[in-house]
Amino acid sequence: MERNLTHIALFAALIAVLGLIPKIDLAAGVPITAQSLGIMLCGTVLGAKRGALAVLLFLALVAAGLPLLSGGRGGIGVFAGPSVGFLIGFPVAAFVTGWLMERTSLSPMVAATAASVIGGIGVLYVFGIIGMSVMLDKTLGEAAFLSAAFLPGDAVKAVIAGLVTQSLSRMRPASLLSRA
């Protein structure tokens, strides 16, 4: 139990640290950040349940007012902006990414990259596009078009998640809780 709590807190902190990388603002008001890499790693390393719990802890800290999102944003107000769909989708994306990791016997690199693409990009974009559509008063097609700007960077993050997961698997196989 203590070990699980430590892992959950550690990965919540990882997501926060990835928010220190300067954000790049897009015209839609949703920034490009490195934090989605943390969401992917929560799933690929911790697995479905622990990964989602780490993200929920991170979001609770953000809602409590800690400036943990990129650009030093925090507080309940961030859940009323154009990125609300992505924030709501974070724990679901981590869960799906972890769930996929837990159920495949592919190599950690291939499994983590594929799970990150499906969960960390596909699932997250469903929530993000809906959130942008509602908050920006755009059609789903217009919001999807705006979200396309994130795809190249997110594809790179999925590969990085695969590489990090593969490295952890080789160096410390027991640390890959999604495969335990």
C-alpha cells in the first residue's frame, strides 16, 4: 500500500515538473505542453488504476490552487477554459493507456508507444475536442482542426514514452508496474 502511494505521488510530481517546460500558446487558447508525456508515462509505467490515481492527485492539487499547469496556472478557474476537455480527459487517457499496457504481451517499447497513441492521444483528443468545441463555441470539426496542431508533438511524446518505458523495463523490470 505504501509503495503504491509513493508511486502515485511520484508520478503526480512528474506531471507537475513537466509543466515547468515553457508552454507554447496556440490561437485556440490551449497550450502545447510536455505534461501529456507525463499522462502517457503514468499509464505505461504504473498501469491503469495507479496511473489514473496519479493524474487525479495532480488535478486535485491544481484545483486546490497550486500553479502546477504549464505557465504557472492553477486553481478552479482552469477548468472553465478551452483546455478543460484535455484536463478532464487526463485521468481517462492514463487509465486507457495503462489498461492497454497491462493486456498486451508485445515488447515494452512497442506496447507503450501503441498504448500512448491510442490512450494518450486518441482518447485524450476526444475529450479535448469536445471541451474546445463547448468552450470556444466551435463545431466539433472546427475544434478537431484546431487540435490537429498538437498531433506532431504528441506523436513524438508517444515515442518518448515508449523509449522511457523500454529503458525502465531493461534497467529495473520490477519498476514497470503495468506489467507486474
